[in-house]
Amino acid sequence: MGLLSWIVIGLLVGIIARRFFPGRPGGVLLTLVLAVVGALIGGYVSAFFNYGTLAEMEPRAMLIALAGAVIMVLIVKKLRI
């Protein structure tokens, strides 16, 4: 359940990012993929530090996954990839 929630968080961040940065090259799919990858990285980091696991929905793990997705989208926006 935790893994699925991280993916959903990434998708939501990707959709919101497209609203704020509509003219970015690469399209919607790239933004969604980047946000999901960032959320998965954040989720795995939280699991590494025992804030949650792949099987449970821990609020701290979800917040770290959210932060990972936002950071990933912002880094790519800043680098203009």
C-alpha cells in the first residue's frame, strides 16, 4: 500500500506541476514520470531511515515522498531538461 501511495503522490505532484509550468518542453508524460520517480526515491529514503515500509502508509514516509517528487520536478525545471 505504501508503494502505491507514493506513486499516487507523484502523479498528483506531476499534475499540479503542469498547472504551474504549462509551457515546459517534454509534455505531460515527462512531468508525471519525473514526479513519480522523485516520490519513489523519497519513499525509499524514508524506508531506509525506518519511517515506513512498502507495505504500510506512514505519514512521515508520505511527506518525504511528496518532498522527493517536488524536489525532482524543481531540479529538472531549473536545469531546463
